[in-house]
Amino acid sequence: MKKLSHLYLLIVIVLLYFPILYLMFYSFNSAGNMSSFDSFTLEHYISVFTNQRLIVIIINTLAVALISSAAAVLIGLGGALFMYNVKNSTRRILLSINNIMIVSPDVIIGASLLILFTLAGISLGSVSVVLAHIAFSVPIVVLMILPKLYNMNHSLVDAARDLGADYKTIILKVIIPYINPGIIAGFFMALTYSLDDFAVTFFVTGSGFSVLSVEIYAMARRGISLEINAVSTLIFLFVFALVFIYYLLSTHKQLKKEKVL
Amino acid sequence: MRRLLAVPYFIWMLVFVITPLLLMAGYSFLDFSGNITLNNYAEFFSGNYIKMTVSSFWYAFLITIFTLLVSYPLALAVRMTSNKTMWLLIIILPTWINLLLKTYAFIGIFGRNGVVNGIAGWLNIGGFQLLFSDAAFIIVSVYIFMPFMLLPVFNAIDDIDNNLLNAARDLGASRTEVLFKVIMPLSVEGVKTGVQVVFIPSLSLFMITRLITGNKVITLGTAIEQQFLTNENWGMGSTIGVFLILMMLIVMIFTGGSSKKRVNKI
């Protein structure tokens, strides 16, 4: 039974990684297709690094993700602090409004924002894309910060107030340091959503501005281009390195904790 | 002060969440040239769109079932390993790769000269066209959604106290009985959340259908994208959108609407 379950686990993992490895393998194919491997080449990587348009798009993607996540953290933090202090019934209503964005399909978010931007006269491009990304990141940030606020011992806040701290000091010196892990988690969650988004951006971007996922879609619709393979290999290696470092750090921390105990 | 800090949040939610949805609902009553009409709804119920909605529902249903069939045993298997976090991380890792790239990989794998046809030719079942078929659409969607189903199901299964399982065994239950009478009832909540996070997005996918099936499979999402960006008939697109939102609400009512849990556990 145990062997069988291990075997199943292995099979699924092989199938999960197969398409990714397949992409990476053919990124070195000089034949220019994804079916017959001719000979090893790095030309697709060279063409990625010399493709100015693609580099601009990668910078756009990172800029949109960083700007929108930072803005979403600031806006969401205010919302979370407010929700922390209201009656349960009020909070439930606010949270369900907050959740609308999280459960809504991307197409709906994209299409409804397209209507809004057009009616408001906001031209489609970098501004509309950043606004849209902030819009779907804010509710996520709120949900990542709220549990941290609830874990906080409220006597901390009371004690600070008794000792004469005003609201600003309490927030900056007591609450924010305590919920900092939640804020960071919210930021990274927003970053992930922003980098991973395609559908919303596809609706609200104009012809002059593009991010990586939209560009890949456009390239893939035209057929196979091994530049995409090269880009995805680079992305995968980057993500893999990040996750590996994260895993090492978190297990290291755990080991340390266990030692202290 | 506290209120002042929350002002941007409320303005943001009002302008970018509530207003757009209301605008969309409003647009569903407008025709191509902006006159108020119920024609969009009449057209929606006139046949073609109903057929498309049913088929979209059917595809989403199949995708959800297959995703569950793959994920549930996988969650059990991960529970049995000694290093759960590591295996979970390995399974989750591909979700950080943009889903377009993964979809793109399948264009190569399923293509006429791709690896699947190669194996089929080698086994003498001959070259068939997997790309541009609805089977390909379902396979790719299951591949993409599997980790999202796995997470909530695994969390539910992992929360089950080992003593319960041991007690059931001690009292004479067979392995299958433990699975069907103890583990499954105790993991229903996780399955519900999983169904919710897979079913709704599969109704609205449009990039996978476009890339993998050409234009053969049309989901609600494909139709909305088509109306908004190709036909520029926002009225009709909004009407389909209203129905997509209704379906979403129905699914959420059936699955308990516990979306809060899901984000907390990620």
C-alpha cells in the first residue's frame, strides 16, 4: 500500500514536470521546432537578450508587479486595521465585499474594469494595467494581514495607550512591527498574483503597453517560437532558485527553534 | 485616525470593485448603439448561448471531476510521506510558472509531430490529432488546476487525527472502510473548497481554449472575451458576464462559500 502510494506520487510529479522540462529541452534546439531535436544551440537565448522589445516588456512586468503590490499593501493595511476594530457583523459584510474580487473570474474583473476605464476616460496602457493590478491585489493583502492582527494580544495595544502613546505611535511602534510578517506575506502574495496574471491585463492593456504574459500569448497564437522556450527556462530557473532559498531558510529557522526548545 | 487610514481602502473598493460590477450589470441592458433593451437577454435565451452555457458547464464539470480524481489519492499519498512539506512544495512549485507557458508546452507535446503522437506511432495506434481536440483541453486544464485542488484537500486530510484512524482499525474496520467511512467524510470541507477553486475558473478560461483547441471549445469566458475584444459588443458580453456571476454564486452556495479558509491556508 505504501509502495503503491509512493509510486503514484512519483508518477504524478514526473507528469507535472514533464511539460516544463520539455520546454527547457527544446530551448536548446537549433531546428527551431518542438518536435525533432537537431543540435545544441544557445541562439534562442542570445536572441532573447538582444531582443530589445522583450527586455522592455520584462522590465514592464516587474515594474507593474512591484508598484502595484506596494500600493496594494498601503491601501490594504488601512482596510485591515479598520476591519480589526469594528463589530463582528459589520466585519462580516466588509469581508464578503472584500471577497468578491477574490472569487470573481478573471474575465469578469478584466471586462468590468475595461468598461470603467473607458467610461472614466483613462487611456488603456501602463496606468490602467497598474490600477487593475492594485484592484485585485488589495483584497488579498487584507486577507493576509487580518489573521496576524487577530493573533496579536490586544493588551499590547491597551498597555501602549495606558503608557501614553497616541494612535500614530501605537500603529507605527506596536501594531506594524507585530504584524510585519503578514504585511510581507501580503506583498509577496500580491507580487505572485500580479506576475501570474494574464486575463485581467489582457483586457485592460492597450496596444502600446505589454507585459510578459500578454506577449507570450500573442507569440504563442502565432505558433511555436523557441524564444518563448528560452524565456520560460530562465523564469523557471529563477523561480526554482527563489523557492529553494525560501525552503532552506524556513527549515533552517525551524531547526533553530527546535534547538532552543 | 483609524478611519482616515481606511479611506483609501473604501474609495478603492467602491471605485474598482463595486462600480465596475454595477456598470457591467447596467451594460447588459444596452444594445450595440447604447439604447436600453432586453434584447441581450432574449438573445441569450434563444438557443445558441444556452447551448454554449450548458457545454461550458459540462466541460467545467468534467475538469473538476478529473482534477479531484487525480488530487484525492495524491493528497493521501503525500500524507503518508515522511517529509510532507517538501513533497507539497515540489507539487506546488509549477504553479509559479505562468499558466500560459505551461499551456504553450502542450502545443508542442500534443502537436502532430509532438511526443504524444510519437509514442502513439511507436505503439502502432497511429497518428491522431490531439491538439485542437476537446480531450486536449480537458487534459491541459486538469494539469493546470491539479495543485489548486490538492492544497485544500490535503489540508483537510492532514488535519484528521491519526488516533481516529488507528481507533477505526483497532475496532476492526478494513482499510477501505477507513477510507470511505472515516477519511472521506472528514475531508468533505476540503473537497468543497477545491471544487470551488477549480470549477469557477474553468467556466471562464479563455486562453487555454484559444491556444489548445483553436476555436473549437467555447466556454463562457471565451464568449465574453470574444464579445468584448473582437465584436466590441459590450452589451452582449456583459449579459454573458452576468450569467457567469450568477453561476459563480450558485457554485458558492453549494460549496458553502468558505473562500476565506482557502487564502488563510496558502
